[in-house]
Amino acid sequence: MAFDIIEMRQKRNEIVEAMRKLQDVCDERGTESAEDTEKMAAMEKDCQALEHRISREEMLQREEGKSAASTLEQRDSDPSKRWNGIHTPVIGQRNPSLQVIDTHVTNFMQAFLRCAKPNPKIEQEHKDAASFLGQDFRQREVHIPIVRNYRQFQQEIRALNVVTSTKGVETIPEGFVRSLDTAMLTFGGMRLVSDVFRTDGVGDVPWPTVNDTSNSAVILDEATDFGSSVDPSFGAIVFHAFKYSSKPILVSTELLQDSAFDIGARIGEMLGIRIARGQNAHFSTGAGTTLPKGVLVAGTAFAAADNTTISADDLIGLEHSVDPAYRPGARFMMHDAILAAVRKLKESTTNAFIWQPGLQAGVPDRLLGYPYTINQSFPSAIANSAKIVAFGDFSKYKIRDVATLRLIRLDELYAATDQVGFIAYMRSDGNLVDAGTHPIKYLQNQAS
């Protein structure tokens, strides 16, 4: 309940205040006794446990709220959730809802997975799904349409129709598409906050940029010529389509035949995590050219004061190095180990901690008043020349996805061990759209 979350947040805040007081006493004394260390460790453990419980309760509330608010009428009346895939539906609905698309993709995936075993039971809904998608589930390679916007996915996720069978051993529950999307969304921090767009084709896509910040209006005297034209600076960021492979996932025949095991959801989750793990690393630190250009490469450096430490003044300087036009929607991003160090920092004039715990339900913790995102692909140690914290408007980082995920079933390759392999391919790219005004900057330690 929301009331319980408020209580837990208040309790966590009390623990944080107690830790601050004890730390101040130790700082004034100049030493930290073994008893003090033990108390601090116990309070930190309690604080982390409360944070985990708060996070889980908020997730449950979000899912409950989405289930209650999501109705079929609302989905069908929303043009933004209409079909935008490659294939044209052929079974009567030229503009089906996302609900209908999800159902057909799920049924199609069930048939595709069942074909890995001899004499699979194929039902009418599976044939309808194949006709809808214009594909044959008996083939070893299929294309799964990607229809969701990842930034809106948490608001759009909904339960898929459950398809059952009269024989339990032949039932493979739904869940592949939803688990794939969820895993890709939640594993990597970049997809959570970047702007994701999709294209049907795989050719290069130029994204135009313009910088007119150096030009301003002038006052003219009466009957004065307006003078020569002053053009803005135009450019373009080109997005490619790099092919990512999940590597094969092996599934035994026994698991494929076990209706109690949601094999579709598990395969979707594993494929999503594998793809997200590789892509998030490239969206964070990729060098460009033969890789996506990561935000810590495409962004602009802001120098820290030291080579082996981080200070509150460094983060305040980083904040104000970004143009005020980008700060209303800005956030911090860093590795969890760096966040642990940042949470101990105090502002030099007021001696107040710059990390602020959220007390109200649904309001996240803040850093200098801004939200932050944990990204485990960022550097985890404060060291010479390390790029440790990024700040800015992350909607300016664009991720391009090609509209389908290729899924291939490997029937014979692992037949000697009575297993079936599944491998997925996805084409994506990422880059920062920066016309010269530097919407994202990163804090970089000095070189030694």
C-alpha cells in the first residue's frame, strides 16, 4: 500500500539521519571505533533492505495500476498503438490493436517452439497467426515484429491472451514477446532513458541537426535594409544497423514438452538479456564507426578536480556545465559503485548531503535535485582519466532498431544431445544527436 511505502521511506530516512549524525561524530573525533563501524554497517544493511522492499512495492503498485487502467477499448481507440510492422495483416483487420498483434505473435511463437518436437499439435489460432504475420512457423527462421516504444513500455505493458490446450503436455504458455521486451528494457540503463525509434528498412538513416544559437534578432532603424542573410549550421548524424547475435540457447526436449515450465517466457528473457547486455555496453562506451557511438564517447568532457577522487563540487560543476535549456529534463547516470561514493558527498558550504532520499510514494531518490539512472556498463572505479558520471538530457541520445527480431530454430545441430537451439539476431545503432550545444556531458577524472 502507498501508506506502507511512506512509512518505509520515513524509516529509511531516520536511519540515514542517524548514520549522518554518527559519521559527523566520528569526523569530529578524528577516529572511528570498532563499535562505530559495526553500528554503521548494521544501519547500512537495514537501509539497503528497506530500499529493496520499497522498490519492489513500487513495482507491484505500478503493475497493479496498469492492469486496472488498461482496457481493450482504450487500446483500440489510441492510434499511437496501432500496427506499424513490416507485414500487412491479411485476416480482415488492416489496423489491428496492439492487443491483437500481441496475441497473434504469441500464438505464432507457441507454434514455432512446438515444431521443435515431432508431430506437434497445431491448432487453428496458430494457423491464423501465421496468416496474420505472413510467415510459416515450420520454417527455421522467423521475424518477430517489434511494436513497442521502450520509453513508454512500462505504461503500455498488458496481459496477453492465454492459449490453452486439451493436453497439458502439449501446452507452451505465452510470454516470449513480453519477456523479451521487459528484459531488454530493464537490463540496460540506456534504453530506459534514451529515445528509441524504429525503421522498417536496414539502410543508413541520417538524422538532421541544426545549430542557430549564435544568431540573434537585431533592431533596425526605419527604412533600413535588413542586410545579408545569416544561415544556421546544418549537419546530420547517420544511424547504421549493426547486427547483434544472442548466441545459441539450448533447450532440452523434456523442457519443451513440460507444460509447467514457461519455456517461451524463459527463452524470451534470456534472449532479451543477452542482446541488452551487449547493446547497453555499446550505447555506453562504444567507439563508433564499427560500433554504436556510446554516450561516454559522443558526449562532451567536463574535467574533475582530481584524478582519483570525486567531490560534490565536481558534480555541481558538471550540472552547470550543461546549458540550462537541457537541464529541465536532465538526469545523472553512473555505475552503482560510483553512486555508493557519491552518496557520501556533502556540499562544501552547507555540509548537507547532495544525495536526497525520496519520501513520497512514487518519487525517486534525487541527486542535486535530479533523478539518476544506474548503468553497470559505466566505469566502476574512480581512476586516472575515468569517465565516471554523465549528466544531461538523455532523450538526445537516439537508439535505432530495425523493426523485426530474427529468431532461428536449430533442430539438427544439437540432435546428438536431444536438444534444440534457438538464436536471435537484432539490428540496432545508437548515437548522441548533438548539433554543437552539448546536451550531455560526462565527468572525467584528471590524468596522472
